[in-house]
Amino acid sequence: MKKILITGVAGFVGSNLAAALLQSPKGYQVVGLDDLSHGFMRNLAGCLSDPRFVFREGDVRDGELLTKLAEGAAAIIHLATYKIPRYGNAYDTLTINVKGTENALHAALKNNKCKVVFSSTSDVYGKNPKLPFTEHSDMYMGEPNVKRWAYAVSKMLDEHYCFAFMKEYGLPVAIVRYFGGYGPNQNMTWWGGPQSVFMHCALENKPMPIHGDGLQTRSFTYISDMVDGTIRVLESDRTVGEVFNVGNTHEITILELAKLIWRLIRPTEEPKLEMISYRSFSGRYEDVRNRTPEILKARTLLGFEPKVGLEEGLLRTIEWQRRVMTAEKEAANV
């Protein structure tokens, strides 16, 4: 069996990826690491009963632990990350992401130079106005005193670390840049994205918070397509030294997304919207106006093609989120 180490395994992508690898006919063994700061053990319910799955609670900043878990691994899929500091701590974002990636690369280096698949983000394209984004598009960041850019900058540095390790030590690395993931096991706060919050509000019949004018656009990728693209990057020898956009090319405004989610949950009611100015955020804040991927490279080299449309994926996700919210309420009332 091929052993795969996944960091951030109890999170959204990690848990779905672990389940897919365990179901693969290629017979993977999965070792997962997570500090459970934003992941949940409930996400791993389907994996824990599989003898080929091993979970370890721990921090990616613990280099010794990461190196030990990587022993005998065919690859490390590094997903653990501290996300965009909209309301959070830019310092934690920078230190956790950079130190965690450095540790993952060192662990791979010490483990017979096993392959590293690094999860990056569409956020690295920043404010570049030229759409759609290709893997060679320029990265255009805002001012350093706007903490919103800490996440993007940390991921940019992580990507450079990956290629530096490849050049200096011959370590095989591949990078995936995800675009707007959603689906079962998503975090139901802003950590999980606007769709998570919109679903929660609509299910509770509460106003959905729209930042800015809501006309900023995004593309959203259903989790099964994200997992498929990641596994293709993992299993192909053609991905070493390459970056791949993994996403859906359908573009929608945040305002349209909110209204769509409300309609899918409460089809006979007018949506409740709460417009929130960026000025109300702590410190200065800048948003990205548009974000859409070009996925020609993943199509050509990997045969990747997103299969789940937005409305279909949202319906699946809404039903999952409804079940989780109901279960949480029932547990709270026991």
C-alpha cells in the first residue's frame, strides 16, 4: 500500500480527500495530522473505522512530529493552513502557514525525497484585473499594512519555498491553487467561505451579510471536483515542478450567490440581506473584485474537468449543512 500523509486532514478538503483515497482501488494508506483548531472529528467519521487510516492530533509547526509521521510515505499532501485574516490574526496566518510548509518540505526531504503536493490558493493572484487567471498570471498585492493580504503573501512565500526546495535538493513538488471550494464538511463560519454563512443564515431565517456592494465575483468549486483535481496532481508524474489551477470557471456575484442560496432554501420568501460596509471591519480592508480561473493546463495535462454545477452542488451542501445544524441543536438540548 502507498502511504500518504495529509496535513489538515480533519478540515474540509483534507477529510474529503482522505475518504476518496481510502476508497481508491489503488489501495492507499492514509496518515492524517490535524490540530482540530478548525477541523472536526465528525468530518472523519467515515475514515476512522478503516484500518488503513491513522489520525494524529498535532501542530504542523512541530517539525519533529511531522517528520516522524512522514516515515515511509509515498507523498505528503500539505493542506493545513491558517486562512484569510478578515477578522483574525495576520501574525498567526503568516507564522503557521510558512513554518508549517517549511516543516512539510523538510519532512519530505528526510523521507527519501517523497513527493509534496502543496495546496495554494487563488488568493495569490490578488488584485490582478486580467481575467481569467492562468498559472502564469502576475500576482498583484495590496499594501502591507492591510492585513487582508497576509494570507495571500504567506501562500506566495510557501510556493517559492516549494520551488526552492526542488531546485536546491531535487525534491519533487507540485502545487494546486484552489478556487472557492464548497461542499460537505465545509466550515460553517466565514472560515468556510460566504456560501457557508449564507446557508446558515437562510436555514435560520436570518439576514445574510453582504460585504461591500456584493457585486464582486467569484467562482465556486464543488468538493468532489477539488478532490479529483488533487488526486490527479498526486498520481501524475507530469505534475512535478508545476502549478495547476483547480476550480470551476462559472463566475457569479456574491449578491447573486446569496439570493440563489436563499431561493434554494426558502423558495417562497424574499431574501433577507444585510449590506455591510468594509469600513466596519477592524483596520483597513481590501477585497478582490473578480476571481475566475483558466483551467486549460489541468485539462490538457491531467484530463481534469469540473463535473458538478453550482446549483446541484449547493443543493447537496445545503442538505448536509441542514443535517449538521439539526444534530448540533439536538445535542445541545440533551
